[in-house]
Amino acid sequence: MKRLPGRLVLYVMAIVLSVGTLGIGAGKTALAAESIKAIAPDGSEIVITAVNRPVAAVNDMILYTRDNSGKQTDSNEWSTAAVVDDVEGKYIVSAIADKKGAVDIPSNGFVLFGNAASGQWVLDHLKAGDEVIVSGYTLPQPVIGPSLLLEDGSSYPVDALDEDRQPSLTVIYTHAYGEKTKPFDTDTVEYIVAGDVVVSRNTNGSAGTVIPGSGYVLSAAASGPLGMLEIGQGLRAFNLDIRILPARYAEIGQLPVGIDKLGGSRDLGQVVLYQPSYGSSTRTNPWGMEITVEGERVTRIVAIAPDPSRPGSYLDNDSPIPSNGFVLSIQSASPFYNQLNGKVAVGDSVKLVLDSLVYQAGKIGYDAFNPRTREDNPAGWDDANNVPFPGYRGLDQIIVYDRTYGERSGTNPWGNEIVVDARGLVISNGGNNNAIPEGGFVVSGVGTTAAWLASRVPIGATVTVDRAKKRVVVIFTPSSYLDKASIGIEQAERGIQASKARFLDVPYAQMAQQIAEAKAVMAQVQAKLEQGDQEGLLAMLNEMDRRVSDLAFMNYESRKVETRGLWLRPKETNLAQVKEHLDRIQATRINAIYLETWWDGYASYPSKQPDTALNPIYQGFDVLQAYIEEGSKRGIEIHAWVENFYVGQGHTSPVYDNHPDWWMISRKGDPYADLGNTKDYFLNPALPEARDYVLSIYKELVSKYDVAGIHLDFTRYPDSGDYTNDFSYDPYTRGLFKDRYGTDPIDLHPGDVLWDEWTRFRIDVINTFVDRIAHEVMPLRPGMKLTAAVWPNFELAPKTVLQEVKNWVDKNYMDQIFHMSYVPDTTLIAADAKRSLDLMGDKGLVASGVGTFINLTKQVLADQIDQVNRLGVAGTALFEFESLFNNGYDHELKLGLYRNEAIVPDYATTLPVYTMLEDVVRKMNEIYVPFGGMSSVDAKAIADDIRKETKKLQPRERWNHGKVVSLKSHLSKIVSDVQGRSSIQAEVKNRILTDLQACDHLLDIYLTKEGKSGQ
């Protein structure tokens, strides 16, 4: 699969360190060196890196106490935990959990959570029953008896649990008591508590108080010390058996297993529920366990298991989803994995609960408020360059900005922000450098804190900033759904007006109808909440939320000519599976698939070449032929995605094993690239035998299969990193260079006299291989396209991965390039698109590669595609199939950006230009004239001129030189006519001209490929 760009690797690593159970304390502390220590019974000591924050670096030792915002540590599965409890005034180890992910934090104790070497210290020096001493830090005092502890340190006894209240007593009610407390009078006040935060206060006891499964109700005397608690105030119950249930869960035996999401990709530490509507199977990787349930009974269990047919590999979970049940999928870093693996059995009963009302709260400490100097936030300073990080925001920090800071937060693209309005309501979640609203504020995070904000703060939530305690508190209750809906409708109505002002081609009537229906449901929800009526409330809340959420995605334009590509690694073993997947792809209105055909040293077809074969995962099934035949029936192009000399990800392959003299060798002598958590194996691209071999695969492929194109990937060397272990240091390549320049390249380093020559030597190795593909492979199937997935930094790539895309473009080889921009922010992909368009010019098309696998919010994904479309790219490609559907992006794409069917922008045939010209006429008649952007007289005159030209075209004929030159001449006259009509509004004029220029661009590409000018 694709190697991530370096900048993305850093982004992903920061988030992967802790994504599951994020415990980010309200009092999170980064410590000065050696300020806090843990001391083992043998006298061994270890320095505590920080208190109550996630693991952020290798070898971190984190001390978790009950002051952590969550009741568990983070879910870093490469760490070791020592759970320590107070026993008669001493802190005694109660358990050691090695690489088990998140663990519970004892109320009257702490957890030492060590990563890598720090985790090994735990294993070497501690065992259950040992006493541990913490020096340099004051641990929270143990609490005795059933009690409530407030944030000011005051403690109050709890008199009863789940018992009918008595005058002046303090009682806690859990869901075990019932759905509601009993009615009460004015001498009592009741609070709903969730996440150790008061989220609701009830003084009207006529109907009692709803008891949420995700929290509890505190009932107290109104005149007593607990009678004046405020919403947002923190408190914690001690020494009470309060069973808190997730909002959604599956109860297996007596264990409620919280469900993180319904469908979608299973990420680190997550539990995902897969229902029949998701598809035929879960499509999950090996790193977890899955429990299949039918008729409320477990019928099948799979867990991490080796693949007997592929040594060193593991079997995907990928459980079939029964039509009368579901699959519960548990990633290995989830604490539920160890609680269930080997313990749950076929026949066990399972109860699924998805319909509880949501009461949730979270709190997170912040590091700085409006930082403007190094002293305000030392961690926000880039010491290496002696400048602040943008917005003074450092890694894993939370920064709060209000309007006194400026109009925007000023942060870089590598984090996430929530925007809170003057009412204290979250109005957006996503992006960076956001505008700061008057009377409101922006909460900004990066790394683990960005992940916390993205996953824990919904639109409509109430957010408060407690500057005294340096923390942010987030509350979401059923009434927050109304706020979320109101915000969504307000934004949609403003968006519609903005679209009309810009004469955008969006479904105005459907959006108006959607708003009317959402408002009707809102009124019903409002009435039910006011009446305290829960009957059918959850279904109404979900319907209202869906209607409002859909509105945001309907207000995007959907082009009728563009590449809508999808990278896909086929795993099917029969025709029915291929049809199922293609049906889903067609329903999403994708028109091109880049099917992984030469990968891991195997083919996706029955190859007759030596040292390779049809990949054994296909069990003899010709998956490539099936995709070609079924794709053609659906109007979907199938391109052969090939990976050149990359012949093993995490394992070797026959061609690698059989030809050790073909191996690519690193500077350190390694026969592999170790760029992440796996070893990657490459053939030597400089070796004639290896080059001939890979070309023989491609020649066989295009001779036997009617593919739409060859799509090149890994047309480069592995990333050179810091150049201490770069590549191509095998004897053959070193000898070639030495014969030419008299120096062994292994003695060269950046800055040396011949370093540039050594870099150019390897760049030319790749360039000349592309030459051979263009001259030897492409002629075997005339009309086939040559495309490539490329690194988007065209200045840096020749130095780091030895890829020189400009060379291929200048030689007129490329029909389309796909810049791989798997980034979290729209500004980054927009910059990559601009560079790619500048590089390509009229020599081919540009598509933007968008990452569906990096957990972008659906809004950010849509914004990225929309932004590059506006810049003029010919389309986008999504990486990749599984994450597209696992994360549910297809629904939102079909609502907006992929609303209309689209044809591929082929410069060789007339249909794309014909379609775009006809669409100009339609938009004039349906949008520009009705909205007052141009007169009907102007529209008719321009339409008549366009129709004169489209009538000359057969929609599916191939261009010839004469027709192209003739149409270009007539388009030039139409452009001049449009420019000269002063009565057309500027925005409309610009839109018409943009569409005409897109037509002219395709014609110019035709002439470039033909080798003639348009003169």
C-alpha cells in the first residue's frame, strides 16, 4: 500500500499514541526533569515524565491519579501499567498489566504507566504486593466511606444508594433504581451527573428526574451544603457501587461493553458494532477479536490468529455479518479485549442497547489562554528556530483563544479546533486557524488533544472555560440536540443565501424542503422535552440530527465531468463479492478504480511469469478479470495499479527470495527498508535483470487484460530520512557509479562534492525505467492511459525519494498525475493541488489524492474535495476503498459532491467537452437567469452559439486535429462575446468563463499529446 508522506507520518504517530480511551486530566502536568520519582522496594527509582496526560513519546512514564479527567489511563498498547491502591496508609501494587492498553485508575491510589523502557522498569522492579513510594508529588488523599468529593476538596457523606429518599438525606440513584426518581417537593434538589460533572439541575420535582445509564442522579436537601451545585461543577463519588453504562453497549454476561461507533473503520482501542446494513462482512484487519451474535446468542468468535498459509502473516478478523444479528468488533488495545478474549463462549447471551438518551460531559486542562510570549507558554516555543510555533501551540497542548487575541487563532494545519459562540455553544469542530467569534472563543489542540476535541466535543455542546482551574468543560444533554439542530439550520440558511449570491449549482428546492422538515421535527422534540415525555424521543432526536447533518453536505456543487477515483486492494475470492463491492462503488457514483494488480510480489491475475503467481489470497480466482468485466457493465474504468520494485510489505515474496542478487540494499547493508512498524522489501531498480522482470509483468498484464490504464505507484526509492540509511548501496549500483565518477557512493554524504551526482544518478534510474514503460508497455494497448501517484512536494521529492515527476511530464508521458495529499487540513491539500496544476500545465490532468483512512471528519473531507475542485483539478481519488465505506463517507458524498453522475475527463473523445458545454446552457437557464445574474437575452445568444458547436459533435466520437482546432477557434469567440457583455454579473461571467476554459484545457491537452500546437 502507499507509504505515507513524512509530514503525515508525524501527524498520524501523534494521534496513534492515544486515540482510544483518552485520559487528559484537568490538572495535566508536564514535569521538569527529575522533579517526581517512583521508588520500588529494591530502591530502584524512575523519573515521572508527566501526570495525567497520555503517553506522548517513547519511554514516557506517566503517573495517573483520580484527578485525571477519565477513569482510565490512555489506551497505548505498547505500555505497561502498575495499578497501585491505598492499603492502610501504604501504596501497594494490586496488579501489573503488560501491554494491555487502558486500565482503571483506582480512586484511592494511582497507576504508573510506562512506555517501552519505562514499562520494562515496571516489569523488572515491581510485582503485586509491593509497596511503591512516590516522591516530589502530593497524591490525592484517600477518601473513606461512601462520599462525594467536590473540586474544592470538601467531602460529604452519601446516606443511601438506590433507596427511596428520606428528608434531609443525600441519595444517589442509578439506572438500577428505574428510569426516573420519584416526584419530590421544593425542599429537595436533584442533579444529573455524567463524567463526574453536573450536567443538569432539577428543582421542579413534579415528574421526578430522568436517571441516565451514562450517569446518575444526586438527590440532596435544597437548603443543605449540596443544594447549590452549579452545572459544570465537578464532583466524584467514592466507595459506592455505581454502575455507569455507555450510551450504547452490548451486555455480555454481566459485562457492559461500550460501543464507540456503528460501522466504520475499527481504530486503536475501539469497539465497533457492525449490523447487516453495513455489508456482508466487517472487512477488519487481524488486530482484534469479533463476536458474532444471532438471536441474542454468541454464534462465532474470532481473535488474533496466524495465517497458516502465509508464515509471518495473520488472518483478518473480517467476520460475516448475519442477516438476523450483528458482529461486535473489539480492537486489541481496548480493555474489553482482554476481558473477553478466551472467556466469552459460543452460546453466551448478549443484550444490545442502542436507544439510551445521551448525557455526557468531559473536561480537559488547557495549557495557555491567549499566549503571546514565550513566558506565556514555553512549550509553544520552537527552540530550534527561536520562534513561536504558530499560535504558540505546542504538541499535545490545549490552547484557548478569545477575541482579544485577534480575529483568528493563527495555528498551523496540523491540529483540530472547536469554535464556541457567545452563547457558549459549539458551532464547529474541525480545521485550524479558525475565526474567533465575538463574545466566544476557540479551543485548539494538536496531537492527542486534537483527537480528544475531534471525538469528544459534538456540535451543540455547551463549553465553559474555568480560568481559575485552567480547564475546559464540555456538556452534552438531550436538549443539546436542539441547539445542534438550531445551529445547523442557521448555518444551512446562511449557506443557501451565500450560494445564491454566488450562483452555485446546488439543489435549492430540496434543501428548502429539508429545512422545513427538520424544523417540524424540532418542534416535536421541543414539546416532548418540555413535557418530560421520553416516548419515541430518541428516534425523533436521531431523525432531526440526520436531517440537519445532511443539509451541510447538500450545499456543495457536483460536477458532471471529473475523475472520481478510488484506490482498491482486491481481496475477493469469488464473483459475488466483486459484484457486491462494485455495486456499492457505483452507488457512490465513482467512475474509476485503481485496482492493486502488482503488489507484494504477486499478481491479481494468473500470471505465467517466473517467480510470481496469482496471489494465493484469491484462491485461484481471477479477480482482475472480474473487475474489468463487471466494471465495464457499470461504466467504471479499471486501471491496473502497479508498485514497480516494491515486492513485500512486512514479508518477502518469491521473486525476492529467489533472487538475492536483485535486492535493494540500504547504506547500513539492510536488504529492506525499515520506515515504520514493518520491513519493506524492494528489488534494485538499477539492475537490468530486475527492470526487465518488472516490465515483463506489465507487458503480460496489458497484453492479456483490457485495463483502462497503468497507474504507477512507488515510482521512487524509499524515503531517505536523514540520509544515514538511504538506499541503492548494492555492489552493482555502487560499481556503476564508481566506474563513471571514480568514487564509491557509500563514502558520500549530503554536502560532499559528488553528492548531487549520486542523487541525480538514482533519479535517472527511476526516470529511465518510466521511459521504458512509456515506450515498451504503453504501445501494446493503444488508448490506454498512463497515470501516477506522486509525492506532492516536487522540489523536495527528488532529494528525499528520488522521484522527479517533472521529467515524466516534460516528456509528455503522463495522462494524469495524482498528488498524494493525505493531510488533516484543507490549506495543505490546496497548496499541493496548486503546485501540481502548475507542474502539469496543458500536458495532462491533475487529480487530488484524498485520505479517507486518516479519520478526517466528514465535513473536512468534503471541504478538501470542494476546495481542490474550485482550484481546477480534474477530480479526486480516495485512498482507499475500505476506509471510504468503513467510515461512512459515501453517504455524505452522494448528498453533495457526488450527487450527479460524472464522466471521466478524457481528452481523446468529444463526450466530456460536449457534456460541459451543454451544462453551461443548463446553468444559464436554471440558475443564472432566474437568480438575476444575466438576462434571458444574453443567455439565449450565448446558448445559441454553444449549441451551434455541440450540434457538430457526435457525443462519443474521437477528436481529430481539425475538429479540435475549429472548436478552439469558436470557443475563443464565445469567450470574447461573454467578456464583452457588460450586463452579465461578474460572478456569473466568471463561472461561464471557467467552464469554457475547462473545455479549452481538454482540447489543449489533446493537441499537446498529438504533438501539434493550436496555431
